[in-house]
Amino acid sequence: MRRKLFIALLLMPLAVLAQVTGTVKDANGETIIGANVLWEGTHSGTTTDSEGWFSIRKPNSSSVLVISFLGYVSESLTVTNKNQHFEVVLQEDATQLSEVEIKVRDTGLSKSRLSVLNQDQITAAQLTRAACCNLGESFTSNASVDVNYSDAATGAKQIKLLGLSGTYVQMLTENIPNYRGAAMPFALGYIPGPWMQSIQVSKGTSSVKNGYEALTGQINVEFKKPQAEQSVSANVYYSSKNKFEANFDANGYIGQRWKVGVLGHYEDLSKVHDENEDGFQDMPKVRQYNFQNRWAYMGDNYVFQASLKALKEERNSGQDGHHVQQTGDLYKIGYDVERYEAFTKNAYIFDKEHNSNVALILSGSVHNQDSYFGMKYYNVDESNLYASLMFESEMNKRNSISMGLSLNYDKFDQDYALFPKLPIRDIEKEFVPGAYVQYTYNYDDKLVFMGGVRVDNSNLYKTFVTPRAHLKWMPSEVFSLRATAGKGYRTNHVLAENNFLLASSRVVSIDKKLDQEEAWNYGISTMLDIPVAEEKNLNISAEYYYTDFLHQLVIDQDTNAHQIRFTNLNGKSYSHTFQVEASYPLIEGLELTAAYRYTDVKQTIGGVLREKPLTPRNKEVFSLSYKPGMGIWQFDATLQLNGGGRMPTPDAKNPLWDTRYKGYEQVTAQITRWFRHWSIYVGGENLTGFKQKNPIIAASEPWGRNFDSTMVWGPVDGAMFYVGFRYNFTKY
């Protein structure tokens, strides 16, 4: 019934209704999020979204539109046409009292109107709707991104986008490629939620500026900036699973040009939980220290940014000694990680009229990891260096160009033992210089075309070409259409990216020569913003994506139930994904969002084209957010209906698991009480209490050949409750 409702809404005949639209910026050209847009003498109004954009229907009772925001002089616009567009620039008001406080409604989750890419914008307002202890917990109400356990023994999690694993999603921080290789299995826990200013999720192949690796999409995280308003923030969290977190961030100005910021994070989960009494911890014990120091110099023509980041994490799991029936040694798993990152951004603007600039980005990371799995171990010292030199210019009002050079270097110094084999020492190195050019045509934001091509040369795979093209057509404020087509490539680092699979007793087999992964991605998406009532719009979006692999790494868990084989694709592999989403303000302060996604992923495994295992075909998400009156209370709840799918083929002689798994429901909820400079929140996750009964196969015999912790398709622990405190003081 829900699916039919979505399709009916999508296909219903629509009349294109006139709207007054515009963007709101400050004197420096920065967009202002949450500015009030109100018809004078009425209660009809709206607020600007994450791109400073507003759209509002003109009533008959007023012709004056008032734009206001805390700390700025209000602007009054005389509207003579019901289809006018405004570019509003607000000037700072030094005389405005800091005691004045304006409350605005910001749902925090929106589709980008201006970008040529199909992009979801997740702002700080959305992140506060749940505990969001880290990046992995930031997608609770997002139907596009799945976050699931990859392994029940280690606690490794991965993102899935367009039905495919997170290795095909390019991770960026501050638009710089990051968290590759050995960081992937636990990268979602390396980015604290309170550090994030916003998240952008782009589907399909993206711009060629960031490289060739985005096969299904990009996730970019923007951290809190030192050049933002001077502030001090803190967040403390404690859960019923005995997890404690403390976060701190602050920024300040040194003179007029220099800005500095510091961010700190500590988490501790030291108590053992074994709710299903299988002898294995339901979640690993974790202790993490995380620190970041940021600097910015904001000149008239020259801008400089730099960051230093350090992380240390200890992660221990396995058998805890309770409910253990076997004799002999306990099966233990451990990770010790030290990670260091640094980057600098340098930009020089030499022609402000045409926004012509040259920029140099330099970044590097060192990831040192020691890990063991019973009697097996995997140690890796990974180093990455990245450089990008870019030139951008607007040739005229409608034409712009971007071109640049890039360099990426990866080194993996690996020492491991796949028991009972002898220890192995292996060093992987890849050196990839590249160049790109990208052209953009923009006809008044109504028709935008962006096409680019890059050429890279790898010392492992020689020269390869990456073409990509994107098109946006927005004939009115009600309707927009986007289309994309492009190619992506990826180098596999099998053990670095999949070392959590060593926790099982399956024999690991890796083919001697693995191909560079290569795929085409095609997509089309549409957005409808339908005025229903004077102050209410129904937002509907629909999208379809097709990913077709030419070369792919196949992780074969089907051919032999006691083996896991990493091999090259020999046949077809593809993904079809369809998603429709709708949101509507039911009453003042109450927003409902509903989404449905269908996924068809198939891969040739052992010579047979079959449904990819552990990939749900359907997902439905219903999310409610209620912030009544002055906004001092906020109520948020999300229901996820996760569909079933296929399991890897069990041993025919001794089938220890079913061939398919059923769907399940999950509910998250949170209540927040806001005060002037602080807030307190309480909530719960997995409130349905659903747990996969036996996520670890043969848990009582971890040293035997049947032991397998990778058959995970659902939650491994039950309901969890939490309480937290946030503090924020901003110096105006």
C-alpha cells in the first residue's frame, strides 16, 4: 500500500505554480542558513535551506517580503510579480543586541537545489536529532545509506550505497580523499558526530576533481571551521550499554586574519555484554582518544587552512569467559590503532570578477594497526600522500572551467599469518599521477551541464581514462531533473580492507593477480516541490541508478562454506536501485518523511549469476520530527523496515544457517530540551529489541572448522537507551 501511495504521488498530474524564490548571502558571499523569510503583516513565512535558498508563494494580502537573521540588518523587498527571483545580501548589524534570539525551524536534511549532482545535505540540525556519536550513526533517518555490521566478532561496520559495499563509496573529509585501505573497516567510528558541521552524500559518479574512485557515490564530511563564529561547545553521552563519550571543541581569532580551532574526543566502552549467552561479546570493548587542531588565514586574495589530527584506539572482543563450554584457550580478538593525519589548503584569488583562482591541496596520513584473531594476526603500516593543484575560472556568466593535476601515493607494509600458514611479509606500493579538465555550462541555474575527463597512470595498472557527465534541468521552482553517467576505478587492498574476515575459521584464498575494479554508473533523479497550502510544500524525489561492473573483486563465500576466496569477476555484475521519498509538514513544527527503496544486486559467483548475499532487496523509512512553539522541545522518531535477502550458500552436508533471512523492524527515538546555551537529550536505539539469534555460527567451537562470524544480516545486540548533555556558547 505504501509503495502504491508513493508512485501515485510521483505520477499525479501537477500544475506549475508561481513561487517567489531567492538566495540569501552575507557581504562575503557566504550563504546564510536559517534566515527568516516572512510576508509583512502576515504569519506566512519560511526559512532558507542549507544553500541559502528559499521558495515561497505570494499571498494576496501582502507585497512586502522581509528577510532577517540574527546579527544582520533586515531587508525588505517589494514583490510585484508572483514569479520573481531575488539575490539578497544582508549586511552585518553591529548595534544589534546579543540578547535578541530568533528561533528558526531547520529540519537539517534536504536535497540540494543548486548542485548539478544528486546530493543530500545533512546539517548540524539533523545530527542533533539522534545521539550521532560518530559518522556511522548519522544516517539513521537516511534511506539512501545503510550502515550494517560486516562481522559479529570484531564489530566492524560498513556503509552501503546503491546496494553496494562502502569500498565503492569515496570517503572525503573537507573534500579531500580520506579513510582508505586499512582504515575502512572502522572508519565510521573515527569521525566523532559533534565534530561535524555537515555531511554531503552524492549518488553516482561525481566530479573528476576528487579523483577516479567514486564508483557509486561520495560522502564528504565538513568539520567545524576555525573561521566560524567564535564558540565553545561540549557534549557528554552515556548509554545503557555503559558507553561513555566526551567531546569538546572551541575556536578563536588571533587578530583579524588568523583563526584557530581545537576539537577533542574521548570514548570508553569497557563492560562486557553477552545478551544471547553464546560466550562472545555482543560488541567490542573500545577506548579511543581523538584530537584535531585547525588553523585558517583569511586574506583578501589568499586563503590558507591547515589541520593536524591524531587518533589512538584499542578494540578488544571475542570470548569473555562467561557462558563458555569448551575447554582450552579462549578465542580473543584485538586491534591497536594509531592514526595521524595532516592537510593544508592554499588558494589565491587573482581575478574576483571571474572568480579565477589557483589552489594547492596537500594531505598525508599514517595508519599503524596491529591486530590478532585467535592464532592469526594481521599488522599493517599504511602511508598515504595526496596532492592536488587546481585552476578554476568563470569565463563569463554561463561558462566556467576547472583543470588540475593530482598525485596519490599509497604504501602498505604488511606482516600477517593466516593460520596454519607461515608468517608472510608483503609490501604494496602504488603511485598514481593524474590530470583532469572539467567544463560547466550554467543557464540561470535552470539548465546546468558539467562534463569532465581525467587521465591517470598507475605503476600497477598503467594508463586509464575516467569520463563523467552530469545534467540538471529545472524549468520551474516546482520541478527539477538530473541525469548522470560516468566511469570509476578502484585498486583493491584485500587484507587491509577486509582483515575483519580473518576472525572466522574459513580458509582465506587470494588469487595471485587481481584486476583493477572498473564500473560504469548511470542515474536519473527528479525532485518535485509542490505548494499544497499557503505555508506548506509537499517535497517528492525519485531516482534510479544502474551500476555495471566491467572488472570487480568477487568475495566468494558461496562455492565453499569453509573457504573465502578473493577472485576476479568472470561474468556479469550489476546493481539496480530505485528510491522514492516524500516529506510534508503535517502541522506547524511537525515534519513527516517517508521513503521506499528497491535494490536488485546480482553478481557472477562460481560461474553462476546470483543475488548478492547479505543485501536486502527492500527498505522503508518513516521519520517524524516535532518541534512545537518556540522550539524549546524537540521530539524525533524513525521507523526502519528492513527487507530480507539471500544468505551465502551453507554446507549441503551440514547446513548451519538458512539460505535466506527475513526482514525486521527497528525504531529509534529521542527527546531534546533546549535552553539558551545548552540542551539535554534522552533517547533509545533499536527500541523493537530485535536481535539476530545466532550471528556467530558454531560459537561454542571457535577453534573448529565451522566457526563463522560473517553471517550477519541484522542487529547483534538489543535495545539501548542513552542520555546526553550539549553545551554551546557563541561570541557574537
